[in-house]
Amino acid sequence: MDHSRAPVLDALQEYRKRDHLSFTPPGHKQGRGVDPRVLDVLGEDVFRSDVLMMNGLDDRTMSGGVLSDAERLMADAVDADQAFFSTCGSSLSVKTCIITVARPGEKLLVSRNAHKSVVAGLIISGVDPVWVHPRWDAEWEWAYLPGPEAVAEGFARAPGARGMLLITPTDYGTCAAISDVADVCHEHGVPLIVDEAWGAHLPFHPGLPSWAMDAGADLCVTSVHKMGAGLEQGSVYHLRGDRVDPGVLSMRADLLDTTSPSSLVYAGLDGWRRQMVEHGHGLLDRALGLTAVARERLGGVLRVVGRDDVVGPRKADDHDPLKVVMDVSALGFSGYSASEWLRSRHHVDVGLADHRRIAAQITVADDEGTVDRLVTAVADLVAHAAELPRSRPVDIPAPGELELEQAVLPRAAFFADAEHVPAAEAVGRICAETISPYPPGVPAALPGEVITRPVVDYLRSGRAAGMFLPDPTDGDLDTIRVVARGAV
Ligand SMILES: Cc1ncc(COP(=O)(O)O)c(C=O)c1O
């Protein structure tokens, strides 16, 4: 296929050249109605390119095939059978995949390190999760993705399960053995969905971990805005093989999708595909080289998590080096304080921050200057270690203690009559809300699970140490929303 084309961008250019006059949404009419103060900040071009897809960029019946053409090119670029653009992030794409593979009440194996958007998909759909638990690493106090044995054991518990949803890479850059897990799913005749929100760049360089489609997944969800260069919310999900019916996938997607997708977001996805096909290898080569330099320089001032720390038996299967995870625990302060200090003193924003780590992602957008600024800021952080507040202890649960009993379906608990009880009194009660330390946004407790003392202690001590909990009704977790007695 001719990858020098970018159908959405080309159509936008044409639209502008032909000087269309619209009497349709968007009501700003290519910026004419926008407050000049908004234009001052966002620029006129944003509005000039914010155009309806149907009866705008394309005609009334979409006969020009602008979107389908762009999606075909995307699929070809990454060796998928079909690709689908979405404008509400992987958060929506994972929901589409869940309701495509399983019906309400049916079972789906789900890796328990799932992002909260997956849990939201389970709540909305009424799908019954069969949790497959990650492998806990007590030294690093984090979890690796479940391997094929755990998945096989999941199918043994739920022989009728409709498929499996695996999340890889993690926000920490650790990766699962996708092809082994795919084999187990396929032996059971069901599809593997991979939530590869952090892996949109993987197809474009052989030095990076394997891309889910190449590893045998049937459906794969990516966030192009995370490790790629798309606009925020730009997500693509991909299909390969015949275990998932593309017609059903489109129909279920239509249930959730907006009828007013953003041409800006689509254009970002389209242009990124062209850039990756034409220059991806070189750009990612450069990013990998920069990362090696960053890792070496950062390793001179603090502990950087390397491949050898996380890849091995009972650990991760692979590692994305572009996620540079730094352990600050030996310096006496938390990742939360480190992140805040870097932001306020150096205006350097890192991604993930937890009780002992920060993570910086290097992408095709970086260069020697940005890496130097990161290293300088982190070196300065270390030099000022004594000035940062001492980290407060977080009661990290022992291996297995984060594996809560799922007493009722997430959907049943979420919509049940509920009450708010003091956190200590929530022990033994059924959770009616999702409680996710963010980032990485993996719920420590979710609707339908029985709350335990170690989880309450972990979340409460974490909150006191600086953990951010955006989703429970009481973000300080003085109270927890639990299912009213006798309600389910
Ligand atoms: C594993 C995983 N899946 C899905 C999502 C949701 O992605 P998005 O922000 O594109 O909606 C995230 C977001 O961080 C994630 O980490």
C-alpha cells in the first residue's frame, strides 16, 4: 500500500482548499465563532481542522472512504487484518473489545493488574471476570503479568470462559509472554484480547518487545497518545484472524462510540502511521540510543530499574527500555515527593510516581536536550535529597494479600444499594466502588470484592504517604462505599 498517503490529513487539506462553508456542527464553523482569547491560546488551525467527518471531511454517505482508507493503511502498517480508530482512548477501546468477546453474565479471564477502564467495562457489560493473578515481586513491591500456567489454571476454573484479557506492557514497562498466553487461549478455542495501551510503538522497531498481533493476539488495543505521537485520546484497536467476527466488533463499537468523532484525533492517528512507516525505525533507534544514555547517566546518581532486574523466570518476559523507572527509596523520600519536587523546581513532569519510584518515558519526541534536562533535574533532586519530606511507611501487603475474593459481579455491587462506612469498618464488607491508586490506575479494590484489613491498611497508609485515589467517593478514604447488608 502507498504509505506516503494520509487520507484524513489529505481530506482536511482538500476541505480547506475548497473553502467549504458549513451549516452543520461544529458550531464554531472552523473557528469563525470562537472567542479571540480562545484562539490566542489554541490557535486558529485547531478550529480550522475541527470538521465533521460525515458530510464534512467525507460526503453524506462517507463514499469517499476517508476513514476506512486510513484504517486500512493503519492495519497494513502493523500487520493486522483490520484496524479501528477511536477517539476516547484505550478506556473506550477495551470496553468495545470486552463486549465483543463476552455477553452479559458470561465469563472472561482478566489479568488482575487491569486498568480501571477494564473494570468499568466489566461493570457496564455485566461480564463475569475470572481473575488471573499477577506474580508478586516482594523485593520490588510490584507485580509481573500472569504467565501461561496461571491462564491455564484460570480456564480450568472457568472452562466456559469466552476469552482472556491480558494487560501488557505495564506502566512500568514490564511485558508478558503474549504468545504463550495466546496459545493457551487458542487451545480453548477462544480469543486473546491484549490491552497494549502502552505499546503503540512496539510494531515499529525489532529492538522493542513483541507486538501483540505478531505474538498471536486476536484483538489488541493501543493508545497512540501514550508512547506514540498522536493527540490525546487517540486510540486504535486491531483485529487479526477469525476468532472475532469483525461485523460483531463494529456493531458493538457503534454502541459506545461517539457520533461526532474528532477529525483532529483521527488526523493525528493517520499522520503518526505515515511517520512510523516511513521513519519509525530510525526515530525509535534514536529514542533507544537516547534512552541508553539517559539510563547510564541517571544510573550514576540513583538506582535505575534495568532489564536484568525484571526479566527472568517468574518475573517479566520482556522489558520496554523506553520506560525509565527510577527507584528513589534509598534516598529517603517517596516517588510522590520526587515527582512534585521535579515539577515545581524544574518544571519537569514525570509519568508514574508511586511510594518508591518515578518513571520517565522517552519517545520519538526526545533529543539530547530533553534527555539532558531530565538528567540534570534528577541529579539536582538527588543533591537536594535532605530537603524533601521523609517518606512515610506504606503497609505493602504480603504476596497474595491483594487477591481479594470476588463475592458478587462487579456490576451487581456497583449498582447495589450502598452505604459509606468508616474505612476500618469496611473490612469484611463487599466493596461498591473502584479504588485505584493513580497512576498506574490498577484498582486495589473493586466492586464486588470483599475488603480485607491488609488492603485498607495499604490504601490508608498509601494515602497518608501521598498516594492519589481519584475514583472512590471519598478520595481520602476515611470512608469506603460498601454494598448495604442484604442488598445482593
Ligand atoms: C493498561 C491501560 N489500559 C488502558 C488505559 C486507558 O487508556 P486511555 O488513557 O488511552 O484511555 C490505560 C491508561 O493509563 C492503561 O494504563
